[in-house]
Amino acid sequence: MKYLKKLIVWMGILSVFTLLISCGKTEEKKVSDGIDRSKEFITVATGPTSGIYFPIGGAFAEALKTAGYNTSSQATGASAENISMISKGEAEIAIAMQDSVMQAYQGFGAYEGKAIPELKALMRLWPNYVQLVTLKKSGIKTVEDLKGKRVGVGAANSGVELNARMIYEAYGMTYADSKVDYLSYGEAIDQMKNGQCDAAFVTSGLPNGTIMELATSYDMEIVPIDGVGRDKLIEKYPFFSKTIVPANTYNNEKDVESVFVYNIMLVNDKLSDELVYDMMTVIFDNISTIKASHNAANKHIDLSVGVEDVKIPLHPGAAKFWQEKGFTTPNN
């Protein structure tokens, strides 16, 4: 009985000791360099639940939550809405395509006369490939063949639609040359199946699930974006780069020429330098959480890629982080 009482006492002491250590670790996790993470709420603006932005943005929120931040990932209409949320202070970080961001930052295209120079970046993310999708029976073989055709160009002012508008321009065309529908690519592909749409612009990471499903059941083709038109596109809008949709990504037996534009992570410029620096540290300390969210994140979100491809200034807190890692920050 005496030994049992001693055992109970020692177990109690051990429990208290363990609790104190645990509390210490929790406190250490929540407070870093003067940042009390438990008092910070970070909203991550992502994209539609059916797209790539949503799971990857959710993983960023989870990575920050693991370190003690209060976080929320919000489904949105993607780039245009996310840019708006950042500019209005309705989100702390957000994913957006760099072409949309550049238009907003410099005030041209869809943002003519409405520049948002306060936009700042955290990092480069993964490339979005412009994929012009059609069915073989449409007879569309080139971008110029879109003349007179019914084309889904993306929701109005979405990242996809801005891509489509610039590509039309580069090939000496306007929307007036086609019968355009401002449909999301999912809606446009559904219309294609019903014979009500001839082609659709899809800008996303590879592979895109909606295109994969189409290729499984229909004689689908990816129309090349190449030649003089592509050269003009890249010359005027250097955030586009040459690329290919590799053979066998879908039902394509050969590589298909195209272009890509990077996604970047935007940040609210009102956040303190210390807070942004701490978030960057947390994100890369928990990068495995983000890489596990999608193949595009696993392949392309990594400390080694640097930020030289980011065309707008970094937030000063992010610039400090990258500079300490040995990377140049050309726009800072």
C-alpha cells in the first residue's frame, strides 16, 4: 500500500512536469520574435472548390495553423476576386496568376486606369499552362481557326479570360472574330460535349482533371499556341513564357506548343514586416504540408526556386526572408 501511494505521487509529479513542458512548447510555438501567432488571424483567398487553388491555398492555411496562427481558407472566384480581396484588406494572403496581377499592378488591360500599386508578393508558385481545347470534329487546328467559332474564354475578367484576350490580340484578332461565351472552362467543356461550344481556353496546372475527363470520352485535341503569334505575345507580355504540353499528358501523342504564366502568392501590404517574415519562415518549415496538397505544389513550390520570376515587388518582410536565403530580389 505504501509503495502504491509513492507510485501515485511520482506519477502525479511526472504528469505535472510533462504538462509544464507541453505548455512551454505550445507557448514557444505561438510566440516567435515578438509575434504572438495566437492573436493573428490569416485568411487565405484560394479559388473554386473544383480547382487547384483551393487545396493548395488550404494547405498554406494548415501550415500556418500548425504553428499557432488562426487561419481560414476561403473559396473564391480565383485571381480577379483574390486581387480585390487583397486590395480591400479582406484577405491576408491570396493566390493569383501573374498576368492578372501585372495588369492590376500597372493599371492596364482589365484594370485600365485602376492600378493597384500597393500589391505585394510573397513568392512564386507553380506554372499555369494555357490549354486551348477542342474536339477533332470542330476542324480547329490553329488559333486563327477560332474565327467564326463558338469559344469559351473564361468568366469575365478571370485569369483565364485575360489570357484569352491577350492571345487573341497577339494573333491579330479580337473577340468580335468569334462567338465568345464568358464561361468558366468547366462550363465551356460541358457545352462542348453538348455541341454548343467549339473550343475553350483552360489555364491551369498540368494535368487538368476536367480536360482529362473530356479526353477519356471524346476525341479531344489541344490546339497549339505557337509561331509568330506566340512570339508577339511574349514580346508584349513578358510574364508569358514558351512551353509545351508534354506528350501523353492527355490523349496527345506528341508535345503541343503553348505558353505558361506563373501563379504567385500575394500578401496584404498592411501586414508588418515582422509578421510576414515569420509567416514565410513557418511556411517553409512546414513545406511538406503544402507539397502534399497537389502534384503541382509538390513539383514547383520549393525554397530552391527563388523569386527572380516574380514581376512585382515583394513585401519587405518576404524580401528579407529571401535575401537571407541568398536569393536576389530584383524588384526590391
